[in-house]
Amino acid sequence: MSAVTLGLLLTLPCGLTAATAAVTSPAPAIVPATTIGDTFTKQTFDLMNAERVKAGSRPFVWNQKIADVSQDWAKQLGVATMDSAFDFATIHRADAGGNEIPAGATWYRENIGFNFSPAQLVDWWMNSPGHKAAMLDPRGTDAGIGYVVPTSGPYAGWHLMVSNMAAYSTTPAPAPSPGPTSQTPLAQKAAAINGALGLPVSPEIYGLKNGGSYRNYQYGALIYSPATGAHVSTGAIRNLWAGYGFENGMLGYPVTDEVSGLKDGGVYQNYQGGALLWSPASGAHISTGAIRNAWAATGFESGPLGYPTSEIYQVEGGTAQDYQNGVITSSASGTRIISGEMLARYRENRALLGVATSAKTAIRDGGFYQNFQLGALLYSPATGTQLSIGGLRSVWAATGFENGVLGYPASGEMPANGGVYQNYQGGFITWLPDSGGQFTFGGIGGLYRSAGGPTGRLGFPTSGEYTTGPGGNVAQNFQHGTIHWGPAGTGITY
């Protein structure tokens, strides 16, 4: 057997040769932490649970007492495997640790493997039918793992990992009463759906939050609580629900089965804390809270926004969710929709803008603006949609925004000469760290533009316009020259 692919599963009782070898072979092994806080342990445990979720099984709960049993056996094996007479056929203890794990287990298994990374260990178990069956068995509720890293011998530097798994039921199944009502709620639901989930692959499991229970089937599960009744859980929506922690997460229990017949082949399922929706084009995503309420007001998936295309995520000032044709943000000031002319530019700059703080508002010349936590977006037919933030926005505000001498922004911010600048219909705004913001407009602005603007020979302005004499003569200083404008003379001095 290659050491690279070593992994073992207890299927029959075996002797304690490994433990005996451990007593007679004093070679050292590194013993790391045995808690879920250990990085290698947590990564392995999370990967095991990820495979369980994909298979439709409930994730294991970390059980430190089981982990202590696993760690004790890993320590013994870490020494035993250095004995030249060690026999891998006896690597498991006789009962997979069943006499050592907490009492009350109705099922237990033990997986053992050698490898270098959590992914390699779990991949090997997933490619070994016996290990895979033990790791994914829907009866499992609790698990704990331990490992050692031998410092010498044939497995020096390898991770020798022991994973013990067990099933516990904290709430007994309800006793059936005689007659037609003797079936449990899960059994009644199974009869009602008439085999739609295939054959059962687990018994009814009790002890869930708020008196709940579930049963796994080939193609999904049935889930029940006294407050919500029994409902089907399957497919992409079930996988996403698992990602939110099943009934223990923010969504709680399902309150409906999946409902089909939505626009473009979509389906949804309602939960105590919101809903999950799926469509072929958008995949499965959550809908909850204030963002869901705002989406509902638009007509859900049949409205202009279409289906959600992301989970809810954090942005400056609040949260947001993407949709096929828009974004909804939520903050203390309320919910806002970003769509139409503003949408593409917002998606490019959401980290710079944060949540929306106003609706899209019409302004002059067919334009619109929308304010955000950290700035604004402006649109006009002549300039398109542009970003307005930071120091440049402060200068533009002082000129009167789009109604002032500069008009609408005609570009985004651009770097040059150690600062940034933005092009406007009537000139430029520039910003340098040492001199702050300046703007050019009018006749001086025209000459500045013809000389290459902020990227030309003059560089950035270092002053505003100032008068140089009677009759309307003005000038403006730049990093590498001065522009004069008026009856006394117009031109550039470098």
C-alpha cells in the first residue's frame, strides 16, 4: 500500500497490536491542539461537513469529548507506526472507540488517514467507498478528530489523523397512537408526496431546534417542526439553506415546499426568516429583511429587477444585494434601488460609493443624480454616467454642481502629476495632496485644454483665477507656467 494513499476504516473488530506497539516504541511525535480552534483540525472538519452538505446530510456538530478519544488514539498510533513490525490491518481499536466516546450513541464509525493537507485527507476518504460511507452517513450527528505529526520514522512530517463519528438523539421519537393517525408528521408528508424524493436513506432524526425532526431521502429530505409543519427540502435551494446553517441559521425552518411556476422557470421556498429563490439563469439566492421588502414592492422576480443574483453583502454604510437588473441597498436611512443609467457605474465603484442615500432624481438637460454614502453618480445624455466623490466633489459642489460654470462631469477621476483630476463640460477639477483642489473654466479653461490639460506641459493648477488689472484681465498659475486671459493679452507663459 502506498503511503500517499493510506486511509483505513473499521468494519470488523480487530486486535490491539497497534496499541501494544505504542507501548514498546518510544519514538516521538508532535501532538498539536485537539480542539476545533486548531487550524488543521478545523479545515479538515469543515471539508468533511462540506461533503456531507453536498450529499444532503446534516453537518456534524463538533464534539470535544469525541475529539479527545480521537486524539488519544492518534497519539498511540503516532508511536506505533514507527515500529517495523507494525501491521496496518490492526490500526483501528476493536470497537472504533465506541466504548470511549460519550454514552448514548446509536451509531459510530472511525476513519484513519495519513497525508499532508486537510484536502488530501478528505479526498482520500471520499475516494474510498467505506470511508466515504462512514463520513457521509446521514445518521451521524457528532464528530471529533485528532492528529499527530511524527518527527521521525517512515511518516515524519505526515499528518496521522483519526476521525471518530457518532449519532446521538436527544429527543425520542413520538410514540404513535393506534389507528389512521399513528403516522408521524414526517411519515404523513412522505405519503403525501408519494415517493418524489426516492427511498429513505436515514431513520427519522429527532432533537432538532424547537422540537424539530428530519429524514433524509435519495433526492433530498423532509424537515418538520411543530410551528411550521413538514416540508420538502431538495436541490439547489436545500444546498443553499445548508450553507446558512439549516434550521439553526437565520432562515429557520421552511414554511412551504418549493413553489414552481415562476417567471423563466424559477422556484422559491419560504422560511421563517425569509425565502430562497432559484432560476436557471440566476442560481439560488437568499431574500430576507428590508431588502426583501423593497424587492417585494417592485413585484419580486416579475418586476423590473428580476431575480437576485448574489447573497446579501456588506458595503459602506449598510448592506446590498445584486439583482439581474439592479441593486438594492439597505441602511439606517432606508432602502434604495440602483438601476438604469446608474447601474453599471455603481457595480464598478460600489466600494467607493457605499449604500445609496437617495433615489434617482431628475435634474437639468435630461440628467439624473443619485446620492450615496460616500459620493454620487451623475448622468446626462451628453456625458453618460460619471462618479463624483471626495475632494473633487467638494470643489464641484462649491461651483454649484451641474448648474455651475463646470456643468456635468464628463469623466471619472484620473491620476496624473501626483494627484487626480476630473474632466467636466466646462473645464477641469484637479486635486494635489499639498495644495488641495482647484478648477479651471472659461477662457483660461479653453487654453488649458488646448495645451493638454492636466496631463500636458503646464501640469496642475496651483491657484484659482485671479485678476491682473482692470478690464477683466485674469490669470491662473500652474505647476509649470501661467495662463493669462483678457484685453491686456492672452497666452501661456512657461
